[in-house]
Amino acid sequence: MEIAPRIVVDPDIRLGKPVIRGTRVPVELVIAKLSGGMTADEVAKEYEITQEDIRAALMYAARILAVEEVQVTE
């Protein structure tokens, strides 16, 4: 099931985690590799995905964070 442009979930792929459509590459992996210092070109080449896939992963992550509620406890 497509949950965002280029992002799908399937209970039979990666336990239903969001992945890049047509691959088994989880969105969280793409974000982690970028935050760890890999360039978008390196991630695309390493995981055989496109720049559009990377942008879709970033947009999906941004949308998730935009609706996340943070509760501060002291």
C-alpha cells in the first residue's frame, strides 16, 4: 500500500516498515545514511535507488515529524 509518493508498506516486506516503492530499502535506512554523512549520490548508488526516492524518503520523514507530539516530563 502506498502511504506517500514512492513510499509503501507491506507486512511481508521489512515487517511492514515504510520502504522505497519497488525495493526493500527502508525509509529509516535512507535517513540514517544521510545523517551519518553519506551523500545522496552515495546512498542512491549503494542501494540502487533514485534521487527522487531519496527526496521522497526525506519528505515522508518530515511529514511524520510535523505531526508528532512531544511531551516533556520533569
